[in-house]
Amino acid sequence: MKIPSIIALFLMSHGLFAQKNVGVFAHHEDIGHPKNAGSATYDKAKKTYTIKGSGYNIWFNRDEFQYVYNKVKGDFTVTAHFEFVGEKGNGHRKIGWMMRESADEDAVHSSAVVHGDGLTVLQWRAKKGENMKDPEWEIFFPEKAKFEIIQLQRDGKKITMKVGHPGHALQTVGTHEMPDLPNEVLIGLFICSHDPELIEEAIVKEVRIENKASK
């Protein structure tokens, strides 16, 4: 085998070729080495994203999921319409927006999450490598409603999650401070099956990214 081929195989095995643009996003990859590889595609005609991912969870001191993201600086608001494909699956499978310090599996992050059973929560890891705490590092919406519209906002160190149904006003899930987040972070779509043996799929559309630093 030629040396360039060996290098290519090494890069592929470590996810370093997962940099092809998907719609408006510059990067996509599996975080945390889930057992089953995820994927992400963009339908230009329909303006929809299809994301597939596995992973044991986004919790404790490390995460596993498929991530489609950009690097951004400063304040932003991101909004999109999310839908799982299929009614079956683990009740705690997750989709939503995630803001992350880095692509490390144990990175500081804040996630706007809707579960397969409708559980809706703003959750976070405040320190790199720390176990996420229940319920200290979560804010729950009071009802399970399977919201389709998910929004995540950053205003300095303040993070806010809002949700809603198409045609209705967004409702605030909660706000919290993330003092250890750097000015430049990763922001993007994610999916986690909450079952390492399964791959879940979601369709995401009407993606809007408003970044004050880019204006």
C-alpha cells in the first residue's frame, strides 16, 4: 500500500475528512466516537437537512452524537424546525441546537433539546470533563409537547432557549449564565439516539442563523 493511501485511511478513521459543507454549515462529524456512524446531507431544492446519528447520550462527563456546525464569534440567535423521522425509538432520543466550546467529547456546552417523548430542556456542562448534574444543570419546560421550532440565543454569557409550534409565538424554556464559554464557539444541529445500537434520523428545515459579529 502506498504511503498516501495509509494517510488517507488514518484521516478517515479519525473523522478528519468530515469537513464537507452541508448547506450553510462548514463541518459535520460524530462527537465522542459512537458505535454507529452518523451522517448529514442537505437537499438544496427542498432546503432541508437530513441528519442521522447514534450515541449513548449527551450527559455525564462525555457525549456521543452527530453534529453539524459552524464556528462563530460573539452573540447569535439560531432557529430551526426539527422533526424526527418515524414515531418509534427511544423516548430520550434527542434533537436540537448545541453551542459547544470544542468538538471534544467532554467539552463545555449548552444544548436546546427536544426528546422523542416531548421532554423539552435547556441543559449544559459548565466545566470541561465534569459530570452533568440533574437537575442543577437543566431547565425543563413544564409540559411534554413535542415542539418543532427550537431556538438558542447567546447574549454575552447569557444563554436562552425558546420553543414553539409552527404559526405560534415562541415560549421561553429558560435562561442561564455560561461564564466559561469563550467568545468563539461551535454552534449547530445535533441528533443523539440515546441507544448506542440504533441510528435515529431527523429532518431540519427553515434554518436561520443570525450572528451579530458577522454584520
